[in-house]
Amino acid sequence: MQTLDLDLLRSFVAIVELGGFTRAAERVGRTQSTISLQIKRLEDGLGKRLLERDGRQVSLTAEGERLLSYARRILALTEEAREALAEPEVEGGVRLGTPEDFATHRLPRVLADFARSHPRVALEVHCQLTVLLLEGFERGDFDLVLVKRDREGPGAGERVWREPLVWSGGSGYAFDADQPLPLVLSPQPCVYRKRALEALDRSGRPWRVAYTSTSLAGAIAAVEAGLGVTVLPKDMVPGRLRVLAGETGLPDLADTEIALLRAPNLSPAGARLADHIVHALESPR
């Protein structure tokens, strides 16, 4: 059995997390054909089939599921070791602003790895809507902010994540074609809200805002209770909700992006965290 290649493991994890070869190739900065060859090399070297392919759908085999846990741990330890040995230890505080959903689903592992490598850095994380994060950033309240924006949209910062968006509803939600679609959304301005209303207007589907919440937990609870449907990143839909597929007649939603903004005169600790976030999320720039 061959030694496990980190690049192959990184591509394997990206495919699983993003649900396909195309998005995985974008994340790791490779072509789709290169990613396919990498997975073949990994499977041939292990003598195991790791992924099942059905058209554009990709799923893990039992062997692939076993490898995934090890692969994530190997990559996390590799990054931790790289950061621990790369430069002298830094210390101080870093104020990070982030959307609540991204903080809940994407950042815990990223920040935990950073904290283990830099135990003398104190992290102060604030979760707010993007518009409030930008206002706070302009006031100097944050050293770093992660904000939602239109895909390939204008503005400062660097893209660190791309989010495919989907419609989501409660497990027992039933559509009434004769009534405007009830929506559960964040207040204006919100990228997800904008995506939902523009898509519905283009398709001619009547709608009404049934429930507005600044809290992700509150919005999910409202959807679960059957007050309406909402828009969420595809891989952040909780198990108690379901993705509403094409048979519902709802229009497709364009992707959004998460961008990282760095304050001027960023401290060494802040610069180290910013680099760690970009590297850990492995998005193309």
C-alpha cells in the first residue's frame, strides 16, 4: 500500500464536502480532469473504491467513509504542524466578525486548529448580518470580517468560499399553488433575501414575507414549524429540514460568496489568522 499523498487526500475531502468534482477542482485550484486522476491514483494505491459516481452525483463507499475521518485529521494535523513551526509564536487579540451561519458550520474547526497552533492569541468572534459587519469594519470594530456578497461581486477583500444556495422547508411542508409563497428571511439588506426575491420575481412566482428574523436559529425554527420556506447554503441545511428540489417549481438560486476583509495595519496575530482562514478553506483566488 502506497504512502498517503496529502494532495490526493485534500482533493478527496474537497469532493466529499462540496458534493462533486467541479467545485472541488475550483477549491483546490486544479482542473476537473486532474482531480479525477488524483482520485483514481488514491483508489489504485489503496486498492479500494472510495467514491460512487452516478452522473453528477457523488457518494461515499463504506471504505471512502472510513478514509474521510482519517483524511480530515491528517490534513488538520499537517496544517497545525506547518503553522506551529513556520514562524515564531505570536500573541495578542484578534476581533473577527462573521455571518452566524458561516460561524456555526464552517469556522469551528478552522478556529480550533488556529487556537491549538497559537495558544497565546485571544479570539473575539462576533456574529452579525453582513451589513452590520461592514459598518462595524468601517468604524474599526473588527480586525477581520467575513462577509457575504454576490458571486464575483465588486468590492474589497478576497473570496474564501463559494456557497451554492437552495430552498429549504420543513419535513411536512405542503405547497399551495393558489397562494403566494410564504418566506422566512433575514431583514434587508441580505444577500440570501435578495437572491430569493429576485429569483421568484424572474419566474413570476407570487410571494410574501411571512417571518423575518435576524437569528439563524430563529429562522430555522420558523421553517421547521411550517411558517414558510427559506434560503440556505446547500451543505448547511440541518437534518430536520429538507432541500426543496426542482419538482416544487421553485426557481434555481445563484451562488453567493464569502469574502475576507483585513483591516489596515493588521497585527501579526490578525495577519496570521487571516492567512490561516484562507489556507484552511482552500478557495481559489
